[in-house]
Amino acid sequence: MRHRPLVSNSGAAQHSGHVPPTEHPLLPSCNGAPTTGSMIVQVLGCSGSIAAGCRTTSFLLDDDVLIDAGTGVGDMPLDALARVEHILISHSHLDHILAIGLLADSVMRERSAADRGPIQVHALPETIAALRTHIFNGVIWPDFTRLPSADKPMLALVPIYTGDTGPNPKLWERLATMRVAHLVIETAFGDDERQLARISRHLCPAALGHELAHLAGSIDVHITHIKPGERAAVMAEIGRLGSQHKIRALEIGDVMRFVDEPKRAYG
């Protein structure tokens, strides 16, 4: 597993800590960690599709929150799956939601025996509607919002505000009010497929350069969602942008640890 110390200044001033190696690529619970205010983010999947060594989008925050639930979730052991309490879904495409129903099925016995509440799935109302209509409909997959029983289901679908892909002026307006040190952003296609990127509401390197121009300063930018087999070409095109930001491609197994700096005494 690759460990890369990173620095985050989002919100309050923070510094990164090096994550100690573990025998398993998934870290143990951080809920009782002695460092107050720490957060660990693990990249379970960051590819735009599947192939050997490629997993689709999913990030694990500490040990109980997933951001998207692509095929990368399948590499988690059962006890780690059972610790997940929240799943934040960016949009309803299969590469981001595939593991939700499978996770619910895998942990149902353990969570039911422990009388734990449902896993909270947070998404836009239209994404929730898509999950209810097209996934948890008893045809594609059982409805785990009513299983194992209607009063004690495995999943609860909770509407929130979040974002999808493609150009997003509101995002940059919001980021302009924040202290940002790191940004994870997708670039699914090369510039030779910029029309396909536009139609599917994804970015290509040229569009990425336009978007990043809205972000002041020089920060670490992590590219996700590149299609299998296209990483070298896409990153070469990104390298020719001449951006002031430090840009690299995410890899499965990347670990980011963010730790609040202790308060300093002045005067």
C-alpha cells in the first residue's frame, strides 16, 4: 500500500500525518484514535470503468463513511463493510452505486443480530428516485429499504444537496470562500473525445484547465475517474496545460491523513 503524507488547510489550519503501515490495506477504526480531529481518506477505487487492477469510484472516510460505492468497495473485508454507517452518492451512474445493494446484502445478518439501524444513503432527491425505481425494485435487486423488514431495513435513503459531474460554477464560488489545499476532481476522457465528455457531463483535460483557472493559488489536485488504458494519455495532456496547481493521478490504495494542528499560544 502506498502512503503519501498530504497537507490540508480546508477550514482550520491543518497538517498531515504519515499513516503507519498495517497488515491489511484497510485501516482499523479511527474513532478512538488519540489524535483529536484527524480524518483518514482511503482511495478504494478511482477508475472510470473496470479492468484488471481498476476499481470504480469509492473513497472511505475513517472507517464508517463511503463517498460513492463503486466496485472498489468489493475489496473491503466483511468486518470493515459492517462498520459503514453512511454512504454519500454523487450521482446515479452504475460505477458510483453498484456496491450499495451488495454491501447491504453482505452485512444484513451481522447488523440485524446487533440490532443496528439502517445504513444512511445520502443523495440528491433525483438520485434517490433513480435508486428506488431502477435498482431496489425487486427486479434488478431486492429492496433493502424494506428488508429484512419494513420497520428495520438495511438501508435508509436520505435526500441532501450534493453535486454531479461536469462544469459547475457554483462549486468554484463556494471554494473561493474556503481555504483549500487539496482537490479531487474527475477527468474521464482525453481531448480527442471532448464531445463525448461534454455530452456525458464529464471533463477532458482542456475542460479541466478551464475549471481549475477558477481556483486561486497553487494546490494539490488529484485526478480521478480516468478510463482504463487512457491514464498515460490523459495525464500527458493535463501536463501540457501549464497549470499553477500540482496535479497527479489518484491510485487505488492512496491514503490521505488530515490532522488538526494544535492551537498555538500568542502574546
